[in-house]
Amino acid sequence: MTGPTHAAGLPVLPGDVAGRRERLTITDVELYYVSPPLKPGILPASMQGDFDQVPKFILKVHTDAGITGLGETHRMHGGFDGDAGVRLRQAAEQLRGCNVLDFDLRHLKLPVQTDTAAFEVAFYDIIGKAVGWPMWRLLGGKVRDRVPVHNWAGKHLTIPEVRELAQRSVAEGFAGVKMKRSYPLLDVLRTYHDVSSDLKITVDLMGSYPEGFLEHAKQWQEVGNVLCIEDPPPARDALDDYRRLRGQLDIPIAMHLHLNDKGVHGMIEAVTAQACDIFNLGAGSTNDFLGRAYLAEQVGIPVWHGSAHELGILDAAMIHACVAAPACTYPSDILSHQRVHSMLATPLQFVDSYAVVPDGPGLGVELDEDAVQRFTVTG
């Protein structure tokens, strides 16, 4: 049923829509400290504990309209009572009585310095539910219906572990794998190729290419399955090295580390130096990602959305951001499916190496309350 519209084509909101009469005032913020580990086979069996055992906070932001928004922090060291946890709780306390609609989500300012992205996502979830819009519509609309994604492999996997992960990736329908450095790299790439010549591999060297890198990389070209090489030079500011590699290899070069500290300024420097073919716009706020993705679009450089192995809430927000960003055409790191539980009542869907945009207003996802209790961390 189509209602009356404004001149801009937007529907006139009914008078009883939440957000017109209700203030969307924050009445409470619940925090849960959780740590669902990764499934077996993603990190080497020899590794005892890694990033997946660093907990995260899940937020439930309640409003006087009866609408609850979900948020998720990045990994937070120090325990529930550590400095980061204390600041998060202080922000949650001081936000009570504030109206969500009074915040500028492009430059969200909180009363206490903390993980801004967690509240940003929760506020988008609330506003989307209030007006009946999915998050991607609040971000300006979508340019695609789904997001390309690849599987992910931890560093220092053994060759048998690489083979098993490659076989599992093919069985689960992924078109490629983003791998952290595992040596000898040539043997690793050949193993992926042996399992399936169709698997495309992103090699993330994390700023530490080995001795004789160029010679090795030319051998990778002969294998023929490398989609791109991410952050090969050992120095974050080695823009000349990046540019030289672009001229010496047929494999595209991606940049992430140089952008970590400099953000948009780093992108401008990289573009000016003609230092890379692709940007990995790593984990951060939705506003940061979209702003940088729009800049990349203007200069004709494709991007993907990086991550820090999030849970389902942040992954859902990332999917909404990716479908709203024209330049986001490379496989993004949407990886909550690699956890033993994404913390969502209905897991995100991955079909033929694409993430499906969740249905429904706001984020379009719901929290699995039983999973929250199961994976809550104390101390």
C-alpha cells in the first residue's frame, strides 16, 4: 500500500510512528561481556589462545519508545573492570536521558571517550526500527543487493591445515580465502591451487615480506591464484616501495597498514604516490568507512571492508555499509560465521561467497539471549 509522499518522493510518516511523538530517549544500556571462540581449523592447532579469546561487549540500548538497539564493541582487553570497560560503563550511564535523535551519527560524540562504533550501530538500529527502514536506507540507499566475501585463514597454518581449510572453503561455497602469512608461501599457494584452481587467495603479509620477496612473488604469479597482496612492505610509510612493487608485479597491491594511523590523509598520500590498487578500509565506525569509501570511489580505487573478526551485530552493520558503498567491490572480511556462535538468533546468511543483507528495519537481526549467557565472561 502506497501512502502520500513529499516532493522528494519520501513517504509521509504516520503520526503514530515512533520517533515523531516519542522522544527515543535512552532509559537504560545493558552490557554483556562475551567471548565465543573461533571454530577449529581456522587458527593453527599449535597456537594456544589468540585474538578470538579477547572478549567484546554487546550493548542493548533501551528507549522510552520500547525500541531496543543492539551494538557491539571491538575487542576489549583488561577485563570487565579494566579501563576500557569502565569507560564504556561510564558512557552508558551518562547516556541515560539522552535522545538518540539529538546525536549526529556522522560525527558521534559521546560523554565519555570509548568505543564509539558500538553506540553508533545501536543508534542506527534504533532509528531504523523507529521509522521502519533498514540501516542501508539510512546510509543513503544500496547500490548492490549482496556483499562479496571470502573465507579467512590464520597465520602459520601447516600445509595439512591449509589443505583442510581450503577443502572446507570449497565445500561451503567460498570463491576465495584471505590468508595471513604462512610459510613457505609458495607451497601454501600451490596447496590452495591443488584443492581448487578456482579459489582466489588474498595474501596478507602484514608488513613483513620475506627476503627476496619480489622473486617469490613472481613465482606466485605463475601459480595464478593470487587475487591481491596486502601490505607487503615492512614499513607503514614505504609508499615508494609500494609503487615500485606495482610496477614490477602483475598482482594487484592492497594497502591497509598505512591507513591505520592516517585515515583519509593516508589515502590521499597513497593516491598521490600511486602506491596501491586497492584499499582495505579496516574495522572502524560506519561513518569512517563510508567517508573513505566515497573518496576511493572518486579516484577509481576499489575497496573492501576489513574487520577484527566481529560477532554478528557488527557484521550486520558492515553488510549494510558495504551495500551502500559503490567502491566496495572486493571481498570483505565478514567473518562471524567462523565463530562457534555469532550471538545472533538467526545467523547471517552466506550464499555462493556473498553475504545476504538482513531483512527488517534497523540492523535486521536479533540477539540470541541463550548464547549471551553461554559465552559471558567474568573477570
